[in-house]
Amino acid sequence: MIDTTVHQGQPTRTVGATLQEADQFIIMLHGRGATADSMLPLAETLHNGKTHFAIPQAALNRWYPNSAFTDLAANEPDLSSALARIDSLVEEANHAGFKDSQIMFGGFSQGACLAAEYVARNARPYGGLFVFSGALIGPPGTPRQYPGSFENMPVFIGSSDVDPWVPYELIVETAEVFTQMGAQVDFQTYPGMAHTINEDELNRVQAMLAAAG
């Protein structure tokens, strides 16, 4: 049995609207070597007055030790623990009165990969997903027959075509998988962009959050 305690006991930063005031509960995930605090400027940019952000901290500042695109077993038990950590936040949101359609997920880099993988493995019509420079987890050729359907859930995926950390063909595959599972995917490629988040991406996610409200 896989040990899922790796990320238990780590803090979660909460910013934005209070649970009582918010219409949206957004679980946002930081990248490798980063912290929950490092995501606060992004949350402030995306906050529209009705969004509550839950930003969990990963143990050792990373969700899993190796590349997202190596053999899945090489990232255990950390990966399963990270997925369980997100699951606990979804349960907290539900307990606080948020419907699945009010829960959204997002992240950057390693956190974007984790957010995409969690949502794909637990497919149902959430409020939305935004993936900044990330892709589904696993090496090329990983089976992607996830159960469930998104029923037109909005998904934003933005990346460079030359990202040094995330193979572009896997990002394309990720957009295709979510489309096949019934999501409304906005997939944007920014030629030559570094491993970062640009203004157009922020504007598109802001519009997605506003439309979901």
C-alpha cells in the first residue's frame, strides 16, 4: 500500500474572499522549488472579489521528486500523497458548501501538471482548470483512458512551444485528452516564450473565472 503521508501536515495559504463571501473555491498549486507564498501574487492578480484561494504547501517544496514525465513509479509515494492532499481540499470545499461546479484548479509548472492529473483522474464538471506550462503526468505513451466526463467544463492550457521542462507534444496531448473528455479547451501556444506566465494567459484565466461566476 502506498504511503500517502508525505504532504500531510503541510500548511495551506488561504487568500481572497472568505469562505462565506466567495462564489468560487480555487485550489492552486506551486511549482518545483517554490512555495505556497510564491503563488500569492498570482492569486492577487486573478482575484475578482468572489474567489477564495487555497494554496497548499508541498513537503520539501516539491510535489514529487523526479520529472513529471518519467515512469510513474519513480514519483511514488509523493505523487499519490499530493493527489490525496488535493482530494482533502476538495472535501473541505464541499463541506464548506461549495458545489463541484464552484471548485476550480490551477497551477504552474509542476503544480500545473499535478492539477491537470488530479482533475483528469477525478473527472466531473468542476468550475474549471487552468494549466500554466504543464501537462498530464507520465511518460510518452501513457494510457489516457480516464473515466468520467467534464460536460463543457472550461479548461485553459497555455505554454511555450520550446519549454525546457515540459515537452510540447505532451502539452498538445493534454489538450486533446481534455477535449475528448468533454471539456471546452482554450489551448494557447506562445512561440519562443520562456518557462513563465504571460499577460495574455492571465487575461484569459481572468475571463474564465468571470464567466464561471
